[in-house]
Amino acid sequence: MSADTWVRVRERVLRLAEHPRADKVFGARGHGFRLGPVMGEEQIRALEADLGVGLPEQYRSFLLRVGGGGAGPYYGLMTSVLGEGGWQWLGIGLRCAAQPTTAEFAGRPFVAEVLQRELAALETREPAQEAFADDDEFRRAYAAWDARYGELDDAREAGAVFLSEQGCGFTSVMVMAGPHRGAIWDDRRPVDGGIVPTGHYFAYWYRSWLERTEQQLAFTAAPSHQGETL
């Protein structure tokens, strides 16, 4: 990752709040173009200790140089904070927050692709009432099938952080470990779309949002974002 990826990004984001049409930007009323304070190296190491893996480098440097959360794509970025139960991501200062994520949960293996194949296979085995001799037998079979489906569906979230609420139940998540580490995925389960890759990593995702917003508000265009490196 280029050393200048986050140069002046904090200042550029905060400047957007001064624009008279700032609240016309999608999601801006949710975060107000406010950024939380940057995190210190000791805080990040403590977060990584709870997580069990190092943070993706692009996101780690963002926390050190831009802010811990706040203004960002859609309704803004969740913030990592230390509570009684350890580190977790919460919607600090956001009007429309994504669901919280604990560091322990985010540090698990990310196996959404495998689980989505299992779910697809399970859907083909959904119990049909006509295949059972009586209603009680059908209800027991369907309850077992439904419980297994819910278990697999919930397990798809493991290994990722719910980073930004998109609206209508859709969410941007960031993978924390494994071959997709640092990648942004979209959670489209409200329309049975699964959790799917966007093809982008954190820096591209965030800087693209910033540049689009500057262009929308007719600020001076910023240099183009850096390449898709971890």
C-alpha cells in the first residue's frame, strides 16, 4: 500500500461538513461527516490481541491516520471500542448503525463461500408436507430443517466485521482473516442474495466514496485512488 494513501483524507472528509448541501449526500445525515479520533498503536495492538489476527493493513493505517470510525460510505463506519466484554465494533455517533461485531467473532475463520454452497444444497432438501404421514411429523422435520438453515445462515457472518449499514437491511462487511482478508463484501441476505464479494479492498472502497462525494458537492477533484493492494 502506498504511504500517501491517507494523506489529507481526514481533512478532506471533515471539510465536507461545511458544504451547504452536505446533508443531500446519501447517508450524510447518519454520520454528519464527523470522524472519531484516530487510534493509537497500543490500542490497535490490544484490539488485535482480542481479534487473534492482525488487522488488514489498509484498515489499520486508516485507524492510525484518519479516524476510528464515523463518516464513510452509506451511513458511516462502525467504531472499534473497548467494553467490559472486550473489543467490539459499535455505531458510535451513527444514526443508522450496522449490527455490532465482537472482536472474538470477527477473528473466526471466514467460510461464507463454503456455507453458501451448503445452504444451497439444504434448500433442495426443504421438507414438503405431502411427503409426511401426518402434520406433527412434518412440523418436527421442518423445525429441524429450519434450525439447521438458521445455524448455517448465522455462521456466514463469522470472520468479518459489520462495517457500514447500507439501508434496507443491507450491510458492508470487511473480512478479517484468510484469503479474502481486507476485502469488502456485501451482505444481501434480506433479498436472499447471500454475502457476496464487491471485488474491492478497504482503501479503494473508502477513497472511492470520498471522491464521489467531493465531485457531487463540486469540491476540487482529488488525485485518483491507489491500486487494489492489501
